[in-house]
Amino acid sequence: MVRLDGMAEAPLLDGMGRPLRDLRISVTDRCNFRCRYCMPKEHFGPGFKFLPKAEILSFEEVERIARIFVALGVRKLRLTGGEPLLRNGLAELVRQLAELGSADLALTTNGSLLAAHAEALRRAGLGRIT
């Protein structure tokens, strides 16, 4: 591997010594469903406070982090949430990440908003959807 300063470095490894190749990036903490999978009512009741917009990473911050991890050997970037399709301008983030060039770019979604976004995401460089 190559460090950001150009010096040689060992690849990122997990606790079992395996190389880390996947990075999940949560682009929002919000969801349009209240299913038990990601927003169980015992944790996300009526008084739950979502993150203020100022505390959510900007697209530029996400792209910078992704670029660093790709340089360290990550080969798959997966955008998640909450529901990532609720994030305004998501296709622009996909475009920025696709320009990194060496990563498999995927999105995990509940699919309820996909029809309205699928074509723009594909044009921006999204490779896969789960």
C-alpha cells in the first residue's frame, strides 16, 4: 500500500488480520419508514432528535474520506442511511465518488424513492443497488 505522503505502508487490516476492502458511508440518519430493521420504535420514538444538518458530513467531506480509504486499499464504497435517497443532491455525491475511479460504488435503499432517482444515479456513476 501507499500512504498519502507516498511512503510504503501495510494495507488496512481488521482484527482478524484480513484486508479491509469495503467502506459503508451513511449519508443521512433519516428514513421514510419506521421498520424494525433500522428505526425500531423503542429507540426512535416521537421525541427522537435526528442530527442537525450542520453535523452531517458535507459531500466534500465524504469524498475526501472516501479518497483516503481508496488510497489505503478500499475497493467497495456503499452508500447507506437511514434512507440515502432522502439526502438532497445524492447524485452529485455519487458523481464525486465515481470520479475516484477505483472503487465499486453501491447504494443500499428501501427502494420507495428509487424510480425518481435511478436514472440520475446511473448517469452519475452508481454501479449497483441493493
